[in-house]
Amino acid sequence: MDKKITADCEYRLLCALRRIIRGVDIYSRKLNSRFGLTTPQLLCLHAIKGTEAATLSDLAKAVNLGGSTVNGIIDRLEDKNYVVRQRSTHDRRKVYLIMTEAGREVVRQAPSLLQDKLSSALAKLSPLEQLTITRALEQVVELMEVEKVDASPNLISAAEIEEKSKPV
């Protein structure tokens, strides 16, 4: 009986993980086909939207990505006229990222970020339920021996961000 339960749990867990992975992939594809944006680009736009003016290093910290990765993302957002770089008049060494009206419009039209949906759904659960889910997922990470894999809270891997940030 125990082997049957273990096999059933293993199957259900693998299916659940696969659904999560597929959900992230489907979200990314829809975002790209409908808005011409990658998830990291939308993530950066959301972060910029929340500030009056951010520097590249501010943005990199806010989205948990490397400076060169964020620079590539901003290059593409600038090409799409969603963001402009503006040199500070007080300190010429500083360059600020300013969202354009087109950038604000695409953020208004785009679906909410997956992590925002998850955060909102988790907030509706009791603290004990939140802790139980968190601990269970952390234990899955340990069981799979993937503790050293990218730990960014973004629902897209650093490798995928790097790949999507490369010029075409």
C-alpha cells in the first residue's frame, strides 16, 4: 500500500511541477505574441513604473538581475520607445531610466505579472497555509538537490533572461 501511495504522490507532484513550468512558458509566449515583450522586459517596465527615475543599477537590484542583463533589456525597451535614458543635469555621471507614455500604455494593457498573481493568491491564505506551502516547496527543492539553482523571485530563470536579452 505504501508503495502505491508513494508512486501516486510522485506522479501528482511531477504533474504539478510540470503544470507550473508550462504555465510560466504559456504566459511568456502569450506576452510575447500579444505585446512583443518578454517577461523580463515587462518586469523591468513594472519596476521603472514604480519610480520617478531609476538608474540601471537601481533597476538591476529591484528585479534581481545583473547590470549587463538589465542594460540589454533596456536597450530593447528603448528601441520600442517604452523607455528613454536621460542624463542627470546635476551629476552627468548618472543616467536615469524614464518610462515613456507608450511604456505606460503597454504596462496598463499587459497582464499582471505571474508573481503578482501568486502574491495576491497567497495573501488570501492563512499564515499557516502560506508557511506549509513554502516549506513543502523548499523541501521539494532539497529532494531534487537543486538548492544552488538561481534563487531569483522572478518567475523566469536567469538563463532564460540572459538568452532572451541577447540581440537578434
